[in-house]
Amino acid sequence: MPELPEVETVRRGLAPVMEGAVFARVQLRRADLRIPFPKDFIQRLEGASIVTVGRRSKYLLIQTQKDTLIWHLGMSGQVRIYAPGDTVAPVGKHDHVQFDLNTGAHIVFTDPRRFGLMDLCATDALADHRLIRSIGPEPLGNAFSGPVLAQALKGKRVAIKQAIMDARVVCGVGNIYASESLYRAGISPKRAAGTVQGGRAEKLATAIKAILNEAIQAGGSTLKDHRTTDGGLGYFQHNFAVYDRAGQACPGCDCDVSKTGGIQRLEQGGRSTYYCPRKQR
Ligand SMILES: [Zn+2]
């Protein structure tokens, strides 16, 4: 599933291709993905020029003069970008949407499981849209900091791992990056969220920003070598410290794994958490 860094990588691939261009032709090859396309989807987009390609949490926001296209890549959605002059591959079974731009560029959205979605919203009403309005602070924005995180966690008895995956606390921190951030901050995933205050909250907010930025950079460097933008590209996988590494030593760990068991796996809210019991308290 694409997490925030993957969506940001896709955004950075789309922005130079889309910004300033006009939707010349919009092709829908089905009536719905996770939800139906708006009835006037094609009419509202065709002829509209694209102002910015933004992002809020894991939603891409393609803003035209009047409307904003709200686009979620779902579980397995992939975006392919064709530069002007490139030949578009024959239409695949799961190529559900195609945008042809006036520049000659083409953008194809492939979504085999159809958990993705596209909706349109008048740009001046975007903040009130049902998918957008309850999203908490962007982890990479200036509005997210140690004190803001501490305030959001105050009084919460739920485990800290689950709390930071709650989009009302901070948006876009998925399962993988929650484990990695807690490891970086030295905080046990089992700790009651409300006890993460002061210096601990500061460390955790800093770790979340650093981990996400590193993942975006890894994605961005992968993207340079590919004309194709793919939700799975640039995945941070090879750099994980604890995620999916149960039983192994964590980086720089001096403990004897045969005695300690190394990195532990734990189920929290039906999701796997990975952590080092020695370094995380
Ligand atoms: Zn360790």
C-alpha cells in the first residue's frame, strides 16, 4: 500500500508534467473505482488548465482554475507518465483512467483492486470536503511539532503506535513508518500515548519528519531513473531498521540475538509492529 512518501514521490513525478498544462481529453473506462466517478467528471476537467499538483495526507490534489481533482491511489494503484512523443502502451485490463494533456503528455492510472478513488470538488470548498476536513496536521508541515503532538496525545490511553497512525493526531503515518519512527525515537510502541509528552514528544515528532523525508529522498532518487511513475517505486524497504525484521539484530545493537531474540514482532490493532525491547522504552 502506498504510504505518504510514495504518494509524495508520485506527486513530484506528476507536478512538472501537469502544472501549466490543459486536460485535452479525459477517458474513463469504468463508472467507478472505490466510489463512482462524479457524473460530470469529464466535462469539468476537459479544457481546464492545471494550476498546481498538491497533496494532503495520501490524497493527490490536482487543482484547476475552478475544481480540484481529489485522487487516492488505493492499495495497489499505479500512475504511468508518458512524456510528449512517447507511445502509450496498449490499454491494459486495469488501466481505468487516462488523461491526455495538451502538451502531448499522457497519464494512465492502473488500479487492479479498485481501492483508489477520484472525486471533484470546487477548490474554494476543498477544506470542507468529507475526505479532507477531518485530516490532522501534515507531518512534514510547520504546524506539526513536539508540542502539537504532545497536546494531541494528552490523556490518550491507547498505545502510542496506534495513536500516531490516527490521522486526527498526525496524517499519513502508516504501519511501516510508525514502527520505524518509534524505533528512531527510542519509544516503546506499547507505551500509553498520553505519557509521550515533553522531550519524548519532541523526539518522536523529529523522528517522524526525518523518517518520512528519508523515504521521500529514496523514492525521489529512484524516480530519476524512471520515466514511469509507479506507486511502488522508491519503496524504503532496504533501509528499514526494524520493520519486517523480527529475530534480527537492530542496527548497531550489541546484544546477543541468540539470547535476546532480537527485534520483536507484536500485533496491535490487527497490524504488525516491530521493535527492539532493549532500545525502546
Ligand atoms: Zn536492538
